[in-house]
Amino acid sequence: MDKDEIKTVTVSLLGESFTLRCHKSQADSLQRAVGKIQEITAKILRDNPSLTPQQASILAAIESQSQLQRYLDTSTPFQEQAMQLIHRIKRNLNNIDS
């Protein structure tokens, strides 16, 4: 990264402050991601007051990864149509070669 393209972002999670560097174009996304983690962690701690902040952080990380994985594993109707078209084209090409 070019030094002019780097931005320093300070965030706080569970009372701990972190200073992170990222590309300028990623700064807003980073802050939104931290905000979402704060929401998830706060909810976990409200629902389970006996958990330590570290345990809540681990559960928040697992929840975030689980949400991302569900998103990545889900196909949109457009993707399904595109795959059907690709398969049809491949079949037609194979028929031409035969």
C-alpha cells in the first residue's frame, strides 16, 4: 500500500482500544464491522451475564464467521440461472465436438 492510501483507525472493543491501519477505502467498512462485533458481543453478554468478555468475544467471532459462511454458501437465483446457462453451453459445445 502507498503511504498516502493508508489510514489509521482507532476502535474499541470491550474496553480495549486498538489502532489499526487499513486502506483509506476500507476505513468505513472496518468501523462498521467493529460496530457489528460490538452489537453481537453486547447481546451475548446481555443474554449470558455469567460469561467473561473473552468468552463473549470468542462466541461473537464464531457467530460472525457462521453468518459469513451461510452467506457464502447461499446461491442467488441469478447465480443459479448463470450456472444453468453455463452447463447448457458446455453440453452444446460437447455435442458440436462429437
